[in-house]
Amino acid sequence: MGVVLQCNNFEVIDLGVMVPAAKILETARAERVDMIGLSGLITPSLEEMAFVAGEMEREGFTIPLLIGGATTSKAHTAVKIAPHYGQPVVHVADASRAVGVASSLTSDGLREQFVADVTAEYQAVREARADRATQAPRQPIAAARANKAKIDYLAHVPPVPTFTGVRTFDDVPLEELVGRIDWTPFFQTWELAGHYPDILKDPVVGEAARSLWADAQAMLDRVVRERWLKARAVVGFWPANSDGAEDIVLFADHARTTPLATVHTLRQQMVKGDGRPNWALADLVAPKATGVADWFGAFAVTTGLGLDERVAAFEADKDDYSSIMIKALADRLAEALAERMHERVRRELWAYAPSETLDNAALINEAYQGIRPAPGYPACPDHTEKGTLFRLLEATERAGITLTESYAMLPASAVSGYYFWRPESQYFGVGKIEKDQVEDYARRKGLEVPVVERWLSPVLGYNR
Ligand code: SAM
């Protein structure tokens, strides 16, 4: 947002990243600013934004609060942030809109109508939200199970991976990753909207994008040549079968007699029309009862080893720009490593698509067989399942990736997930779920229902 506003004659005081609320408000007061902007940049803290809004209310601020950044949304701003502050809180969907929003808010002629419109719109979003969560028709878990994905498990003999258990890929050459980078999210990190490479020619943000791009290439070149970051991956495969419902049981042996771990998945409970199934990821693994010897894979990768030292050095030099740049590049490299390992899994490690040759655009479009869903994402929204994943992969010991108490990965430039090989594999969202499934899930995980409800609160379709 800042870059674009500055180009349009707004004076922007950039406080950098991870700035405490008190400092933001103190600076806003001292500098008599016309508005405050918060961005979900790099380390998004949506709760922190709500906190800043509450502090503005408590301290009697009257200036507008703008919310932007790739991880924010209008719905989130309306539902979670705006209610904390009695003054205008406006979501800025992308950098190109920042100028319009800021101009409207500072114009005597436009401000009143603009604020009235936004307030009414956000109120409507909140009401629609409240209605949708409680009114969208859902069915009992038993009925959803009866409508599980109809997969012919006997149609293919499951491909046998080239190894069982976990393998570490230490110090993957960064050169291998550069060509696998998806650059579009890089520009989103800097709040420049548009697809790479078209964004470089965009009439509005093209100039800012080109300058950022040149800086990124220069730093990436040094990251690779001078080995600023180290890339490490762990990949594992295990004999596995589903229990016919939502659990995937992994076995320690090929005879499938000794259970090793259970991956718990969740099933969609919305009422579906026209023969569409109620998906759970477990549907992608043959049920034990079929007698089919199926397999399950998982991975964790990081390119964040060495990052903290670089960031500290840039920050010591007060070079916030480079500090954000290196973090953004490390994030891109981590995704590229996930992409590269998945490609190797399909072609040589699980080897179910040995002759696949896809260019980077096709990889980004997921034009391959199989998926790599990540816990915390819509098909598997329970972050705590990363605990099982990390134990299985020995991700901390082997790759130096740890989980925080809230199951975030450290270093932050890390990606983890499951591998499913079946041609029927697809991403989906579990959506809102009902208490009957939550109780069943809690029993399967050996946890108290309120504990599970806390972790699953974003997907609960009922009030606790
Ligand atoms: N090219 C992108 C990049 O570089 O940022 C890839 C990352 S993007 C976040 C896509 C990844 O998110 C998928 O590979 C998968 O791990 C995860 N993902 C997306 N949709 C998902 C869903 N519905 N359920 C689970 N995981 C999902």
C-alpha cells in the first residue's frame, strides 16, 4: 500500500514489521497522521490488528484505520476488526485501491458518503455471515458418510513407493529451486495485485513491480551464490488404509499388522445436490475392508535455515527493506522446495508418474496427478494434526523445523503436508461441521470435546 500511496503524493511513515500497537499509536499521535494502515505482511497477525483497533478505541482516536495485505479480507475486517473501533475501519483489497480509499477519506466532499457506504456494507457482511453459519443446511455425520466419495479402489493397483519410512534430503541445491518459484504471491506480499509475469507490464503497478523484481533478482542471486539459506526436506511413505470413515491408519510393516499412527481427517457435512460427494481426505486411501494395499505419504520442507542471522544483520543496519525482501524470498523458496519435492515424489520417489514433464506454469496450475494438502488448510483444517505429521517425519530432528504451541512452523519459511497419489484427488473445503462429528472426532483423537472445539472453532457450524 505504502509504495503506491507515496507515488500518489501521500506522505507515508513506514514503521516496518512487527511493530507493537503502542508504538503505532504513539507515532500516529506525534505525527498527527490522517489515518493508520495495518498490513498482514509476512507474519500476519490478524488478532494483533483487532487489538490495535481496540487500543485506538480505548485511547479515543477518531482517524480511520485501513487494513490491507494478502492474508486479510473484507469479511475478516468487517467481522473481526471493525467491531473493536467506533470509527471507520476499511479493508483495502489491493494496493491499486489504496489511493482511492485514502483520497475519499481525506476529502471533505467524499468522506461522509464513503464512510456511510462502507459501514452499511460491513454491517451487511456481518449479518450474512451470522445467517450463513447457522442456516446453511448440513446433515448428520452418518448421512455425510453414506455420501462419501465413490472411488473404485480396485481400479488401480496402488503404486509402491521406492522406500518405506522417512528420508532426509539435506542441503537441496538452491539452484534447483529458482526455476520452480511461483512469483505471483511474491508481489502479493508487497501488496501489488496482479499475476506474474503480466504484473511487470501493468499500467498502474508495473513500475513498482519492475523495481521490486529487479531488487528481488539481485538478492536471490546472492542467496544462491553465497549460500545464505539452506534447504532441507523430509519425505516419508507408509503402508496405509482408511478405516472406511475419516481415519487413515498407517502401519509400521508391509504386512499391515502393526499400526504406527492415525491421521484423523474431517468430512464435509453440507447437504450436497446433484450426486456430489461429501469429501474427507481419508476417502483417498483404500479402506482396510477392500483388502487393497494402499500407501500414504507426507513431507516437511524448509528454506529458513540461516534466515534469522540475515534478518538480524539487515535489522542491525536499519535496512527494513532488505529484511522484508529476504523473508519474502525465503518463503518463495520454501514453496518452490515443496513443489520440487512433490515433483520428485511423482517422478522418482513414489514414481507413479515417471514420465511426467511439466513446466513451471503447469506445476503452479497443479496439472499433475495427486495432491499435497497441508494441515490448517480447508481440506484438513485441524492444525494439531501437524503434531502427528511431525512425529512421523521426525521433522524437528531431521530438518530442524519445530512447532510452536499453536502449531505454527518455525522457521516460518516451512511447508508441510500429506501426499495422496490417486487420480481422483482434489482439494476441497471441509466447510462448517456439526457437533456430532466433533464429538466423534474428539473420541477418535482421545481429547475432550471442548479442547477439540477450541482448535476447530473456525469450522464449527454451531455455537459452543
Ligand atoms: N504455488 C503456490 C505458492 O508458491 O505459493 C503454492 C502454495 S499454495 C498455498 C497451494 C498449496 O496450499 C497446496 O499445494 C496445498 O498444500 C495447500 N492447499 C491449497 N488448498 C488446499 C485445501 N483446500 N486443502 C488443503 N491444502 C490446500
